[in-house]
Amino acid sequence: MESMRIKEQLETILSSSELGSAPSLQRFLRYVVEETLAGRVDSLKEYSIGASVFARGEDFNPRVDPIVRVQARNVRARLEQYYAGPGARDRVIIDLPKGAYVPVFRERERARPQRGWLVTVLTVAAAVIVLVGAAIYDARHRPCTRQAQGAGRQYLSP
């Protein structure tokens, strides 16, 4: 998938109401997406995210300070809200799988057009009408076999 499309999708998400009012979540998502696109997925560890994104400094201890795990959970929840709401039709999906800080990018599968129940009922009704009409036509234009067979017989009365 093109990195330009992913960056456009990132900006769309960041400006949405789901993340627009949460600068720390915006920084987190931007950081993990940009690091992934730059090919630096090895740097997406809890320590480096805490030190870089949340300015925890070099003495940051992820075992004592759960900021990265908490914010990752919040980002996942906001992404879920975004894709259930305003992003429901977006072609590019940015996902942050549980247990990891490396985002996954994918294209949404195109939904098959939904035919309404009325269209289905009308289609079935039309098919039934055509079949019944063909049967009636066939019955009227086929020679009657009993009459054809009986025409050659002669009955003599005693």
C-alpha cells in the first residue's frame, strides 16, 4: 500500500473528533505510523515510545509507569470508534493490534452491493411469471396426444 495514502489517512484520523481533542493520543499514533513507514519498526518498543512520545526521559521505566500501555489501549479504542463512525467507509484502515505497538495498514474490502428485499421479491416473482407463461404457452400449442392417437381408431358398433 502506498505510504502517501497511509499518511493521508493518518491526517484524516488525527483531525477527526475521536482524536482531535487528544494531543497525547495524536502524538502516539503519529509516531508509531511514521516510524513504521520509515522502516524503523524495531524502535517501536515501550521504552522508546515512553521516552520519545511522552517525554518520560532516559530514566523511564515501563514496569513502573504504564503510560505507553494505557495510551495504546486508548488509541485502539479511539480507532475503533472512528472506523465505526465517520471512518466507516474509509478505504485505508490503520489498526494497532493488541499486544504490539506496530500499526498494521490494510485496505477495506469493497462491500458487495446490497440488494433490497423488494428487488429480490420482484426478481423471483418475474421468474415465476415467465415460467408459468412458458408452461401455459407450451400446453396450448402442443398437440393433444390422446386426440392424435384416438383419431386413427375406428369404433364399430354391433
